Amino acid sequence: MKTRFLSLVLLAASVFSANAQKFVTFKEAADPVPVSQRSQAAWNTVGKVQAQWVSADSLYSRSEVPVKSANTCAISGWKGETVSAQLLLWSGTGLNGIRCTVKDFVSAGSKMSADIAQTRFVRYTIADEGGDNCRCERGPKHPAILAPDMLDTLKVFNMDPKTVRPVWLTVNIPADAKPGVYKSSVEISAKGAKVSLPFEVEVVGQTLHPVDQWTYHLDLWQHPSAVARIRNLEMWSDEHFEALKEEFALLANAGQKVITTTLNRDPWGSQTFDDYESMIIWTHKKDGSWEYDYTVFDRYVELMMSLGVKKQINCYSMLAWNNMICWYEEKNGVYVEKSRGPRHKDYESLWGPFLQDFTKHLREKGWLEITNIAADERNPEEMEIVIGIMKKYAPELGFAMADNHASYRRIPNVRDCCVAQRQLYLTQEEIDERRAKGFVTTFYVCCSTFFPNTWTFSHPWESELLSWHAISKDYDGQLRWAYNSWPARPEYDSRFRRWGSGDTFQVYPYARSTMRFERFRDGIEAFEKVHILRKKYPNNPALKPLEDHLDKMAGLRLTDTRLPWDEMMHEAIELLDTISKQLAE
């Protein structure tokens, strides 16, 4: 099955950096968890290299000797789908110059080139240990651990003695592939060592649509300022925009639908390591009028659209977390920043002229119908003030919100409503009513939800479970802060302030994916597959076992960790796989 991701653990401590052309690689942190007595003794009996397939549902220690097994790897996927597996390498003596090479895929009557596959070494970062009911506050109860997460783009890797290294295998099944079972292998070679691990990929006779036709409403917030800092580039320079294109192509390839923009400086009030720099420059003229420079805003929207992200533009925010607004005061020749919340006497006089000018600009660009003023977790009273001002000055603009106050029941006709998974559940009737109006309804998780989540200490399968939740509850998709709000050195330490480790980012700098982001994308593909089958085979009784199982999942409390969610998710995956094959025959 596709989601039976198998894991190669390759022991590694230092990195061969000859292929690190765009970035400097790094030495991982020391393991803060002492090695068990079992492993201390077992390492002395491990030879130069060991390798095996393992489940990608689990995280594997860099320091503990894996339990030896004879696991095999047999995965399946639709034509046009991306499938993955994971294996482990470990070494008692250390290993230099490790390379992983995938062989051609051969079936009884067809062949797929090895070029459709990619292997990536999994890197370890400092994380924190989760626990039941673990929420935003972190501290002594959450000791540091090492967690495998980043999928590095290095082609050659060195391993220290007595270490373990996962390797992630990805196979992009061609849309024109012939159905059948294909045999291949991963060849692991290093100085003085060579290992071969065979595996199979079954191509199912169903076709997944190209990414630009996916319906899943994916909204991961982008953070351009973090890219400039990490790469040491001038903010909004040509080089910065080129870097943004590279970083966000990975997001676009997961089906991202929303362009994250800012109306003023840092609407989230320094909740991230890097403040959000302005995309629109406000100037208060000497004669008292206002002028707005949309140069950066336009260029950023156009860049994201060139990547294929063009369904929606969400603009943060008329409700900044600290209520601060920044502008250039022409009379004094200085930038000022002042607190102007929605109840301030000057609030309407500041935002009214902007909304009118912004509407005119969006209409000229052809973007007005897809643009929303967006709010993040603000109370309904404040949002009602904003919507009232919008109706007065910019009635054609839409409104979007990440809602943890049940505000959607007080504020009708919100184009994009995303409810907090832990606290709120829209009824099916409410979702149907919104969908009939062409509105989007999604959910989100953040630091307030211990399980399921996409932290660096989360089980990898939790990332996929989130989209199965969207399927079972009939949501249109999911929002997550954030795609790339990186802490100081995310590849070394994924923790940031009081939030769970990895909460602020899903991928690493220089467009390096993660185990959790790959599993997240798997869930999106499952969402697409279920909707394709429903549309292609309406009312077909073959779908009933899957629909019954999804109804069962929908009736349970997702955050209840006592329930066997991993088993229920994999049962859903197996049902989808079986039905896909049955209907393809």
C-alpha cells in the first residue's frame, strides 16, 4: 500500500558536502537522550552496514540499534500518484560515501525508468517530547529529543559509528503507466560495503488528476521574510524573489490554493522568529491624503500565480494581533508605527481610504473576485466592526477567517471559513449551505491540538490522518500556520518559544521536504482519490464499505488518543486501495 511507507535507516553523523552547492550542510546535534544498555551492548556486534525496510508510521532513534527484521516493501498507487517508502541503514563501524540508487521498474509486460524515483537521506533535528494533553505551553515537562524529519537533498552521505539513518524513497508513477506489479530495488553502496533491498510497486488502473486540477483547499501560510533571513538576501530583491520561487514550488506541487499576503507590517505581532515585512507601503502625504505602493504585493502575487497558486488571495490583516499599523509620514520623513485597533476613533479613517484604493487596484489587476480580507483568531465583535467598514468602503471584497470563537454562526457569508479542529465542528447542513453559495469551509490545527498534529515529535501517520478527517467530515481542505516560519536554525533545532517543536514550519530551507509534509501530501492525494471515485462511480455499491467506515470515523472525537486512529486510518486506506482495484477491473 502506498502509505505503508517503509524506512531505510542509514547511520550517519557527518555529511559529505561536495554536492551542497546552494547551501552549507551541517553537523547534527548530539543526542540528548542517553543510549540504552541494550544498544550499548548490541552496537558492538553490528558490522559495517545493515539495511532493512521499516514502517514509516514510526520515528526511529539515531542512537538505538533497530530490531532486525525481514520486512518487505510492497506499495501501490494510482497512475499519476506519488508513493513512498522508508528504509533504515545502521552501522557499528561507520560508513563513508553512501549513495542510494534506484533501479528500473520492470513488470511482466512493461517497464518504468528509474528516473521516476528519488531517495533522500532523513536528517535529525532537536525536538521536544510530546505528552497527553500537551498544548501550547512548553517547559521542563518536555525534555529535548532528536527526531528524524528533514529529507535532505545531498546525494552522498557519511555515517558515524554506532548510528542509524533513515532514507526516504519517493516514486512518481507516470500518468501513462501500464497497470501491473513492477519490481525494482534500492542499491546502497559505500566505501567497502554494498547492500541491495528489493521492493515492488503496484500500479492501479485508476488515474489521479494533475495537481492543478486538485480540489483540496490547501492553505499553508507562506513567510517570505524568513526566506530572506535564512539565505542572507536583501528583502524583496530580485535574488529574494528567485529564492521564493524555489522555496514555494514545493508548496505549489502539493496543491496550494491560497496566496498569503500582508496589508501592513507584521500582522501577527512578532509571533514568529522573523517579523513579516510590508508588502504594501502606506504613505501619509503632507496634504493629509494617503498613497499606497503595491509594487511588492503585485510582484509576490504574480510569482505565486506563476507557480500555479491562483485560486485565492488572503490579505492579513485589518485585525493585527498587536493592533499596530505602520506608515511613512511624508511631513516628517519618517516611518511611524501606532496602535490602532478596531475600537480606536481613527480606525475607520485609516482603513476606509485604503480599502477604496485597494479595491480599485485589485479590479485593475483582475484579482478582486478572488481576494479576501483575512482575520486570524479574533473575536466576533471585532470582526463585525471590520465587516461593517468593508461593506461601507469595499463591498466587493470577500472575508476569510481562522475561527476559534464560533464566529461563523454570527458572521454570515464568509467566503473562507476555517474552524479550529479542537474546539469547533460545523454541522453537515452548515457545510452544505456554504458550499451551495460557493464558499470554502476548512479546519485547522495549531499548538492547541496535541493530537493529531504535524509536530516533529508527532507520529508521521498523523499528518495523513488530518486529511482523512477532512474526508470524513466533508471539509473542503485544511489550513495550517505555517509553511516556513522558521526558527533560528530549524535544521539543527526545530523548537521555537512555547509551541510544540516544528509547529511553525512544515519544510526546511532550500526547498527540503519532511517526512510529515510527504505524509500530509499523501492525505491530500487520498482526498482527491475518494472524490474521483465518487464522481466516476456514483451510487456504486462497491463504495459502500468505505463510506460506512468514513461515517464511523466522522462520528468519533478525533482528539481522543484512546481510540486506535492509526488502525482506522489504515483500514480506510486499504478499503480505498481494494475498491480502486475492483472498479478498475
